[in-house]
Amino acid sequence: MTEVTQPALTIDALGKKCPIPIIMLAEQINHVPLNAVVSVLADDPAAYTDVPAWCRLKSHRHVGSYELPGGGWAIHVRRNY
Amino acid sequence: MAYFDAASTEPLHPQAREALLAAIDVGWADPARLYNQARRAHLLLEQARTEVAEALGARPDEISFTSSGTQAVHLGVLGTLHGRRRAGRHLVTSAVEHSSVLHAAGVHERDGGTAETVGVSLTGRVDLDAFAAAVAGHDTALACLQTANHEVGTLQPVTEAAEICRRHGVPLLVDAAQTAGRMPIPPGWSVLTASAHKWGGPAGVGVLAVRKGTRFRSFLPEDERERRRVPGFENVPGIVAAAAALRAMTAEAAQECSRLSALVDRIRETVPKIVPDVEVIGEPVDRAPHIVTFSCLYVDGEALLTELDKAGFAVSSGSSCTASTLRPSHVLEAMGVLTHGNVRVSLPRGASAAEVDRFLAVLPGLVRRIRQDAGVE
């Protein structure tokens, strides 16, 4: 269970269409310390693909995507630099 | 206006237009009848069939004409599965096939069959090991693979896939919609589908080729036309024009496709240098000659398409906001690449270097402005 770190910051992007969740994530990732986790709450299906793709492009780490009971996902990203 | 959406439809080839107008006058009668006008229509139809067969590497009696590429896929997938019901009920496709293949798979599943999609790499190329494992399943009746992906241009390893299928006695349906007329058809297919308007023919004509010896049985009510594979009166003038376009495109292909491919290379190399935070998608070398796709981070795909349209460029996008559905393109999802801010440029015959240069000149400013409007630094 070392993987599921408590997020240091939760970004509520529920109801928002891509690219807005990604823009919010890019703006706020530097608000957490190095190696901390940001959780993006999103329900646009595009975010499910786009947050991990953003991590790959920006060399941050996609930790995992967890389904939310009300629909959508909590997508966890670890700040790498 | 620069038209850069050939992957959706190639403008009508001048030779197809000429053939269409001539055939409307002389090829209108029912080719199944016996009087003079009918025999003329029949002759035109069979000449076109021979020409199309030759261009696609098939025998004339293997070729049936359909009303579209989509219909060719629907009939090809479901007719082959129907013909092989006793051999198995399992269908194998790549995850990035055209929606017509995936929707036919959906019908097969609702009819009690099973379907499996094989994943692709980050560049959209099917995982051949996983494909081979799926084909080897005891119940597999049919496998489907496209020659090139319609959204990102990546060429699929069709020759290798065909060899795998041959070893396991499983027929392979090859969807050649994006490459027919532009590149040679890879060998080894059992069923081949294509669409005339993608090679400069008119809309309303598709091709379904069934290799001799492949079990095939239409699932539709019986009809005598097109070797019982396709119901309904043939669109003879459209088919004649389609054959003329295919002949013309194939004759020009070697030269024109290498010219377009160099322009695609220019876009692939230049875009990341002049637009920050952009990802060029798909295989850089093993690709269709005319297609290039990229995604711009933090950009709304619909906004970018609208701005490009205003600037005089017709392009398409796999981003969800530009589609009729709420989901982004299943191709981009399966590849695991950015789905927003997506632009597909696909160059038609005759696209000029000057148009491409003008596209590259206006793109950075448009992307910058859309990002600024969205509050991105």
C-alpha cells in the first residue's frame, strides 16, 4: 500500500471539460512539495487519458486512477521536479 | 482555402469526374438485363471490376461493389463470421480499427459471438505478440487489421499479421481505406475492404473483395447482385468513376505520395520547433504518406479547428469536443496519447508546399492566442 499516498492537494475538476482539468493541474502542481501527490477529480472521459499523457510529456508520475462512487475518477499525480 | 482533410475524403479526381459524366449517359441501365443498353451497362461494370481488381491485387470475380467503405466492412466482417460459424464465434481486431469494424463487432457480440480488441503501442501499432495469441485461440473465426490508421497514419504490420493468420487457418480482413490507391496492398488478405471517395472517386462506392476459398455468407436477405454478397442495384456510373480515379491515383502514386510524404515530414519536424508543448503522434517513418497528427497541450481542439478554418485551412480532429460523441477518439485513447488539442492534417493530391508553409506560419500564433484566452501562461 505504499502506492496510495494521501494527496497533498485535491483539484476538483468535476464537470469541467478537457483541457481545463489539465490546465488546472499544470497551474497547481508546483503548489505541493516534491514527491507529493496531487489528486485530480474529473469526470470528462478525455481526462482519464489526458492526465497520464500529460504526466508522460511533463515527466511527472501518474500514480493511478481510482473510480469515484459518483462517477469520474480521482487521478493521482506525483510531482517529480 | 487549403483543403487538408484527405483522410476524410479526397476531392474528386478530374478523370473520375469525366468518367462519371460519361457513364451517367451510357451506363444507367440495369446491368442484369439482356437488351442493348443493359449490355452496355454490364460491360462498363465488368471493365471497372477488372480494373479495380488489378489495382488491388485481386481477381475480378473476387470483387464486389458496395455502397460505401463502411458497408464493405459491415458486410465483410459479418459475412465472414456468418460463413465460419461452425469454425468459431470469436472475432479479433486491433483497438484502433475504424468504427465500422468495432460497430460490426458489437453486432456480432449482441448475436452471441465474442470479440476481443488487441492493444497498440504509443505510436498506434498493434501489439503483434498479443495479436498472435488472440488469433491462436481455438474459437477464433476472423481477425481484422487496417493497413494504416485513419487518425494518425501509422502503418500496421499487415504482412506479418497475415502470416500469423495463415498459420492458424484464420481469415484476415484487411481494411485498406486509407492506403488503397496510394500504396500497394500488402499480400495475404482473405477479405479486403476499401472506399472509393478516399482515393478520389465519388461517394457511394465501396469495395469488398473476398479471396477465392474464403468461406463467406451474407447475413442479409438473399439478393442476386454482386455474387450474392451485396444487395441492391449497382451504382454503375459511380463504379466506373471509382475505377477511373483508382487507375489515375495508382499511376501517380509513386511520385505524388513521395512528394506529399516529404511535406508531412516537414510538418512533423517543424511543428514541435515552433509550437511549445506539442506532441506529434504516430509512427514517424512507417506511416501513410499523407497523414500527420499532433496534439497541443492546454488547447481546446474545437477552438483550434475554428481558428484554422477562419485562416483558410480545413483539417479534422480526434478531440471529443469536436466529435458528435462526448468521448474522445478511441484511437487516441488506445494509444494513451493526449486527446485534447488534437489536429489531423491529411494532404490531398496536389497539396502545395506553399500551402503547408502558410499553415506552419499561422499555427503558432493561433495556438498562442487560444492558450492566452484560456489563461495559460
